[in-house]
Amino acid sequence: HTVFVLNGPNLNMLGKREPGIYGGQTLEAIADDCRKLGAELGLEVDFRQTNHEGVLIDWIHEANDKAAAVLINPGAYGHTSIALHDALRAISVPSIELHLSNIHAREEFRHKTWTAPAVKGVICGFGADSYLLALRAATTLIK
Ligand code: DQA
């Protein structure tokens, strides 16, 4: 099984970007950890990042044909994008939203995501471990 791990805007800056909030790991290091855990779980991890909303939507559609599950850290588009909500609802493979930071403990404008009602569940607040926890959750969804 293949799992798409999709990352939205500004996540390419991890490591340099507000490390007090997002941790010191780069996105590439997180991708490596996901691939390693994926191998243990028998999952192929296709890990991607884009700063463009429409590209995320194309990848979600692509997942419908190619993936058994979608993990998405939508970044700030989670808070703004009804198009992402619609795309996640349009596919028949299960999806999980994740965030490094605990969005509920931060500014009010981060408390709501449009994507949350369109996915199976949301994991946030565990730093890079949010990705690994979501990958484990995906294994259960795929079974
Ligand atoms: C984030 C949380 C969002 O509010 C923020 O816009 C991000 C990162 C996270 O992983 O904690 O870009 O998705």
C-alpha cells in the first residue's frame, strides 16, 4: 500500500522556521523518519510538499487512484481553504489531517480548520511525532 503524505505552504522552511513552535527538524528529516516507519509497517510513503493550494488539490485527486490513505498537513490552507475541504470529501480513500503544533493552544485564527470535518481524524501538537502517529493511524484505516 502507498500512503501520500502531503504538506502545504511554508513547511519547506521547517528547521529554520520558528523552531520554538515547529521544532528543529527539517521536512526532509521528517520525510526520512516517515519512510523508515512506513517500511516497518509495510507502507510505501510518498512524501510531498508544495506552497500552492491548487497543487495540493491535484495531489489529493491523484491519491484517489494511487494511494490507500492520505495524510495531510495543510499548513495555513487548513484554516482558509474550502477547496481543500471539498477535495478531501471528493475522494474515497481515507484521509488524516495533522499539525506539528497544537493549533488549539495557539492564536484563535488557528483553532478552526475547514479540512477537519472532511477527514477521518486530526492529530496535532506532537511535533514531528504527529506524522508518525498519523502513519500508525493510517495503517489501521487501511486494514
Ligand atoms: C501547522 C499549523 C498551522 O496553523 C500553520 O499555519 C502552519 C503549520 C502545523 O503543522 O503546526 O503552517 O500546520
